[in-house]
Amino acid sequence: MDWMHRIDLHKEIQEVYLHTFLFKLGIKLVAIFLPFYILELGFGIMTVFLFFLAYYATYLFVSWVNAYLCSRLGYKHTMLLASPFILLFYLGLRGVETQAGLLGLALIGGVSYNLYWTGMNPELGESSEKDSREKETGLFLSMPQVAAIFSPMIGGVILAFSGFNALFLTSATLIGASFMPFLFTQEHYNGMSLNLKQYIRHYQIKDFLTFFLKGYNSIGVKMLWPAYLALVIGGSVSIGGAGSLMALGSAATSILIGRVVNASNRARVVSAGMMVAALSYLGMSIVATPITAFIVSLANGVGYTAGNVPIYSKAVNHAEQEDLIEYFAVREFAIGLGRTTAVLAAITAFTIFQGDYRFLAAFTATAISVLATAYVGSKM
């Protein structure tokens, strides 16, 4: 039990780890089931896409406003400000009945999560040590995945026996508890010292394109894969199992990659990981059984995380060299733009194609964006 003596919430990076674990434990209970829930309400697949479109389109309009709030309130207070709206988002989903209500909650969710990440990303940059950034980034990214190993399966069991109301309530309780560690350490305010036009003019185009592409292909696991599982595989336990295996691959890979990646092998790690992820996205469009879905999910978790850890740690380094809040504000805008573009591409694919070709087209575009991420991200 020696590890217990090393836990000190007054060390800010450990505070971040604990919060992230609890926060993602609550989020991951629900996340993979959102398309399933919308379909269970009686809406069609296009409503699922419109929900995610409304959610991520908010990033394009609020990223800079939220960054300004963060510079005035501080990183932790910004996350705390976001927390009641995040809770409202999940609790509101319990009783939503109309498409208008669903899209309204999507807007609340998008704004509140953008506000949360506006504080969370610079908090990691401020709390982590530059000399051990790859390792600490790996641990930071592994915390939600460790939580997510259990969350989707637990969520599937809760859903099977108690329904969505109990699932959303459990999720909201864990999310609320996750903010308690921030009571132990000091606040940070660094950022927003530059003119917007001046800052964007000096922003590295490779960074922006990498974040745009990462936003695009993240829709694969956030929307397309859960929707495919709900429509083709079915069953809350099967959906939860696929999510848990994806998280298992991500958690193990985050810790390992964070320890072994360095300047000399960084580009190769990014390229190899993203190649595996691209192949897994192609596989997602053809699986037909829970077992094959589990295998593809595990491969995606391993591959995508292997490529993502070096990219995120490099982003934190660049942010520290520039301006923490402003750097991540532009990052959130680029990610939101990529995700919005991906949802629109999915809507187009489902409008043009019929049957299985709809998912095949959408997943193929996602796989191509992953390969592009490998090329651009390895050059950050």
C-alpha cells in the first residue's frame, strides 16, 4: 500500500488526476449510450446527428468568450462554473420528450463542456512538469480510460436493470463529486495577454490542422460507432462491453506510450498508432457480432491513444511557450470545427447512400482523416 503514502492532493498534478478519474467515471457511464438513448426515445438516426451537430457547433461561437472568462475567473473556478450546467445537461436528458428539447440540451452541453475544457487544458499545462511531460500526459490521458474500463459495462448493467433515469442520476452524482479535489490547491490565471488577431496570426498552422483533424475523427468514437452499435449490434451490455474494451486498450497504451515516447521516436509512434486506428475505423463499418465489435474497439483504443499521447503532450509544450488559455481556446475552436464538419459529412453520407453503404462511407472518411492526422501531427 506504499502508493497511498504518495498521494498528496496539495500536489496539483495529482489533484488533476483524481478529478479526471472521477469526472470521466461519471461521463463514461452515459457517453456511449447517448445515440442508443435518442433512438430509444423514438427518434431517427438523423436526430442523433442533429443532436451532435448542435452540441459541437457551439464550440465555434463560445471558445473565445469562455477563454476570456477563464482568464478572469481562473482555471479551477472556470471548471466549477461549468459543473452545474454539465449536471443540468445530464439531468435534463432524463425527462426530454421532444426534438426541440433534445437540441436545446445539446446546446447547453456543448457550451458547458467547452467551458470546462477551457479551464482543464491550461490547468494540466500549469500543473505538470516540463521535464516529465510525456509521462504525466500519458497518466492524465490514462485516468479517464481507466475509469472508462468499468463505466460502460457498469452503465450497461444499470441500464438493463434500472433504466436511463438511474443511469443519468448516477452519472450526475459522480460528476459533482469529481470537483471536490480542487478545494485543496491554489488558483491559476495565466493567459489572455495577447491581442486575438495578433495571436491567431502567429498560431502554428500545423497545430491548427492537427486539432481540426483530431476533432473530425473523434466523431468516429463519439457518434458513429455508438450509433452503429445501437442500430446493428444492439443490447446495452454489448454496447457497454465494446466501450469498456476500447477504454482498456486506451488506458494501457496511455501509460506505456507516456513512458517510452521521446523526441527521436515521436513521429514513428504517432504514425504507427494512427495507422492501426484508421484500420479499426474501416473495421467498424463491417462488424456484425458483439465479439468482432469488441476486437475492433480494443484495436481502436490501442492505436488512437498511441498516436494521441505524443500529440497532446506536444500541444501542452507549445501552449506553455505561447499563452496557455489562448492556445487552448484556438485548439477548442479547431476541434469544434473538425467535429462539426464530420457530423455534416455523416449527414451527407446518410442522405446520398442507402443501407450499409451509409456507415461505410462515413467510417471511410473518418479513417482518411486519421491518416491525415498522422501526417500533420507527427510534424507538430
